[in-house]
Amino acid sequence: MRPFSYTNAKNKEQALQTFTKTSHYLGGGTNLVDLMKEDVERPDQLIEVANLEYKNITKNNEGGYTLGGMLSNSETANHPDIRKNYPLLSMAMLSAATAQIRNMATNAGNLLQRTRCPYFFETSMPCNKREPGSGCGAKDGMNALHAIFGYSDKCIATHPSDMCVALAAMNAKVEVQKTDGSSRTIDFTDFHRLPGNQPEKDNTLEPGELITVIHLDEPKFSDHYYYLKIRERSSYAFALVSVAAGLQIKRGVITKAGLAMGGVAHKPWKFTKVEKYLEGKKPNKVNFKAAAEMAMQDAKPFEGNKYKVEMGKKAIVRALTQAFEREA
Amino acid sequence: MDEMEKWKNGSDTDQLSKDEEKIFDEIGLNGTSRRKFLKQMSAASLSIWASSYLTSDLLASPARTLPDNPEILLNEVRVNLRVNDMVKQLALDSRTSLLDALRERLQLTGTKKGCDHGQCGACTVMVDGKRKLSCLTLAATCEDKEITTIEGLAENGNLHPMQEAFLKHDGFQCGYCTPGQICSSVALLEEAKNGEASYVTEDFKDVKTDLKLSEEEIRERMSGNICRCGAYNNIVQAFKEVHSGDDEMPTWEFATAKQMEKAKNS
């Protein structure tokens, strides 16, 4: 690992003022420290922000809840208010990694996870995300784990988070603090970006911006929810394909749907059109199958990941079915 | 002058190429500290060269002769590490993981380095009662936190019930993952008491405490600790005995043809 100086930020102001272009904020470190060991990330200063005061879960003005960015993933997923109101979020978060890692990882850090594309991790390989201009090894290489939606010539990596897939289905908002002391709020679907010509940028944060809290809308999917995660072993693996499905059902009709997929794009892939399609429909197999066909029709797989298209369709049907059949 | 002579006189240490000088300037070493650093580096390479001439006795105990704190550190951080009710102030390179601080500086070698990348769980310790991976935790972030390692589980010379159970049920073969497995198990006992959920929990909205975990639950919740020898059944058995008093051997069976068919068609 390359040398770096360490600053334990006592407050938000100190964190923001200490930031330089070559600094990194440190949350739980579960991804960042690993990438530093691999020489993929090379900050010359780490600013620890895990101890800042954003560690609560509180009610907000939208009738929902606000999650502290520095609260751990396990404390968030297990918080009684989150389990009761947003069980879809709890389920997605608890499908991720392991108890040890969830105890370390922060909510803000979860959003900033980097891809697990093996070409990104291996410094002897080309990777436009790690080293812009060096090429993409995966496009014509081993691409079983890669994107089928929204990729570019420069990068076909996927976003690894489970939490973010649920947040995309739930229309969350991310509040960030800028270095000049002001703050701004970003819609969750605008937070992560597609690779385009700048795959080195995973999200729309400006240098030095610090995620402080995540706002959730009033709960809609607390009765009908399911997070389906398909992976190469039954626990402790990243998703090949995952589906966050939430349904609000009144008098036998879907009044609100949330549907997003993980493991298939550079960002959590939200099916906005399909959500609209499901609203007003009956929750049955025919409609779920039609939704799945509609969702996957734009998929353009590579040699190694053709399986994701069919898997994606079945996963959507299964997740929606499980969400519907759950005893309210 | 041969290599050894040069090293003894320290006469080669000031003759750096332009590139080398640039590197040392970049990492902030110059003047006396540069000379000291280079001497230490030479000493380190000598010890590798000489290791084949040393007896195993000498090699087994070098840590004890180390000074408490090294003379020169890059990006030094001072940390009060509270480990197993003992407090020690260490001066550390900011890069030092909690795992390396425990093993290399406090000689607490019970915690094991497996993959060093957060993929195996061998380095699991408890930080403020929560199980965490010491390989991905920077020691610098542990100021005033309570760290419990495998060495801190026994009380008054009596093993922790989980340690007893692992012995009784052969919850290991080679034993390398065992300290991590046991620390993880001890933390899981608390998590079950607190009613924490897992991905296989059926109803997330139903928040209860004092959970009695099924085998499926135990396996999911212990998935962060890999056992290359495959002693999983025995590990589950050991955990169950302490958790619920049930020490029956875990059972499993192959799926029937009918179950396979059903899975394919669903």
C-alpha cells in the first residue's frame, strides 16, 4: 500500500476543509482499504468521516425516514423503524456481504462502492475506469459478470451494491455537503451515472462532496416486498442478477410498483416504464410475465453474459410473485 | 568494495541515483532520516539473506527483541489500543491494519491472517462488541475502541463455552480459521439475543428478540467465515449447543428428483 496521511475528522467542517483533490473520505473501509492494498486506489490522505454525527434514523417531513450516512449497514437494516416500514431495504441490505462487513460498512460508503469487475482490480490489465485511456479488457474478454444495459465502448462494468437497488426501487434522495458549506439533494436515479466517455466517474458527486444523509419517501411497499438475489453460491457473493420488487396493492389492484435490477448495469437499473405499466393492473402471473418481457427487451448482452437476459426475466417474475404472495 | 563492506560502512547509502532521490523526496525522507531509513532497509535485506544460517530458536523469537515503537515511521499515528482489557499506546505507520498491529506489535497471534482482503473471515475480532474484519480495519481508526480477540474470551483460566463446544464437536480440522469462527460465533450469540435479522429471515417486519436460530439461519449468518477443511457441520453443531442447548448433528440430504423438477419449473 502507498503511504498516506490519516486525519480523523472531528466534525463535518474539518472533514470538508481538510479535503484535497488526492484525498479520500474513509467510512468503513471495506472496499477502499482493499482497493488500496491492490494499488487500485492511491489517495495520499484518508479523512475518517465514520465518526461524524450522521448516525441516526429520524422521521422526515415527507412522511418518511432519513438515514444517517455514517450509520452502519447492519444497524440500519436492523433498525425497528426500517424493518417495519421499509422491509425491502432491510432485506436487500442483509443479502449483501457478511455480518462482519455489514457491521463495518456505512450507508454513505455503500453508495460509493466501486465495481467488482476483475479487470478493474487487476492492475496489469487494461481498464478505462481505473486508468482512463488504457482500454476495456472485459468487452472482448471474460464478461460473464458484466452489464447488459447502459454500457459504453469504454466500460461494461456493473455496480455491485444491493442496498442501492432497493433505494432505486424506493425513489430515495441523497443529501450531500459541499466544500463551500452549502448542501444539495440528488434524486437517487441521478446519483450514479452510466459510463459513457468517463467510466472513471461512478457518480455525479463533485470532488470533496460528502454524503451526509439519505432521505426515504413515505413507506409504500411495507406489505409486499421481495429482494431476490441470484449468485454463484447461496451466501456471501455479489449478485449475477438481483431484483428489488415492491408493490402497493389496494382492493386487488396494484396502485404503486417499485422495480429495479442489480448486477446488470453501471448503476442500479430502475425500470420506470415497467413500474408505470404495472400500476392499475392485477397482480397475477400474466401481468408479471408481461412486465418481465418489457423490462428485458432492451438488454444487449455480450458473449459471456447472454444468460442474464433469461435469468433477469425469471427473476422479475419470481420477485414480483414473492412480493405479492407475502402475507400482508 | 564488496556488498557487505559497503553495507557496514554505510558508504553506499548516500549515493542515490536521480530517480531514487526523487522517490525519497516524494515519500518525505531526507537528510538523517533518509540515512537511518536506508540502514534499516539494508538490515532488513541482510536478515533475509542470513536467515538460512540462523537456527529455528532464533527465528521463532525475533518479535520480543523489537523495541516497543520503531524509530522511524512514515505518516506516524499514535493510537491507544484497548485489547482484551489491556491498553497499549502504539506509534504506527498509518497503513497498519488492526490485524497487523495485533499480530506484529502486540504479539497476539491468535487472530489469523487468511486472505488479507476481507474474503475469508479468519481475522474476525470484536470491536465494541461487534464482529469485524481486522484486515480491512486500519489500526488508526481504533482509538479507544474495545477490541476483543480470541485471547480475550477465556475468563479466569476457563475457556469460553463456545471454545469448549468447538473442542467437543471438532469444529475444525487444521484450525486456521478457528479463532475467526469462534469470535464470529460469540458475536452471533448476541445478535440472536438482540433479534437481528438475516437475509433468510422470513418476516422482516416481525421484530422479536431472543431468536432461536435454525440451521439455515446459522449457516447464512456464519457465511463470512470460510473453512477450507469443510468442518461446517461440526461448527454449526458447536454453535447450536451453546446457542440453544441442542447438540444434535446437523442433517442434510440430496434433493429428490421430484424436488429438482419442481425447482426447474418454478
